Amino acid sequence: MKIALIEDHAIVRSGLRLLLERGGHEVVGEYARAEDALAAPGAPDVYVLDLNLPGMSGIEALPLLARRAKVLVLSMHEEAVYLSEAFKRGASGFLSKRAADLALLDALTALGRDERYLHPDLAARLAEYVAEPGPEVLSRRERDVLAGLARGLELKAVAAELGISPKTAATYKARALAKLGLKRSQIARWAREHGLVTGETS
């Protein structure tokens, strides 16, 4: 298979290249930024994508890359929210960097058969999360921001109440909505259902 690596650490790319070439694959591109991979002509069979990248993050780039080729996410992030979001955005597989030396070639074999791949160690986490993500997936600040919004406060007022900047509050809000797969209009209902607020909200 023709593989393109999107990983900002050169030493990691070198190790991956060696592993892939020993496994009979051809590395046709190496990129430190997702923007560079997207700007390159043509497409490989598979992008091996890290999530933590300078500039455009791997999560942001995933839908764009998935239109061109299969995407195998290779990340240190093993939390279920990252697994769920990656597959929602078009990933064909997800593999922890801790297991890459043992499972990377197996993952590519699965993708070559048009199957999805998720390392067994991560499958149980994803299954539990997909069942119904609740407040436990949020940080305390993320819960506080959503609770304030659910009470009908504007984001600036929530920030003032918590003693943080509006920009920081906006970041917590965005992270919380991404983790939960919610839209802004759904916050109040979700917060009531999960006990973040009680009674009617405006």
C-alpha cells in the first residue's frame, strides 16, 4: 500500500517509515502539518495521521483527508471521546502509539480489506462511551461552563461568574460540545437530563 505520514515529530516519522517499509508498504509522503498533506498533489491509499499537529489539528483535517483516502489515526490520546470523534469525522481506523510497533501492520491489512480497525484495548472504552456520554467525560470547568449556559447566561457572564476570560470560556464550551456531540441549542435539555441544572431554564 502507498502510505503518507502526517506527524510533526521527525524521529517518529522515521520509525514509522522503517516499520512500514519492512512490512512491504511504500511511504509516498511525510508531512509535519496537515495543511501540507492536503496541498500535495495526488493521494496515497492511506494517511497515517497524528491528532496533535501544529496549525490545523488532526481532528480538523480528518474529514478533508477522508475524502481523498482512508485515514488511520495514530495517537497518544486513548480517551473514548477522541475515538468517537475520529470515527465520526471519517477515520477508517484508530491505533494508540503505544501499540504501533505491534499492530500498525495489522491495522493496514484490515484497511486493505475495506474493514475498519480499532485496537482491542480501545474497543471497550469506545463501546461504553457511545452508549451514552455523560458529564463524567467533561472536566470540571467544562461542566461549569455548560451549566451556566444552560441557566440562560451569555458566555461573557459565565466567564465573569467563573473568574475566567471569555476566550477561555469559549474554549471550554467548544471542547464540551465536541465531546458530547451536542449543538448549542441542545445544552439546556442535556444539562437538565444529566443533573447539571434543575428546573426550567431560559
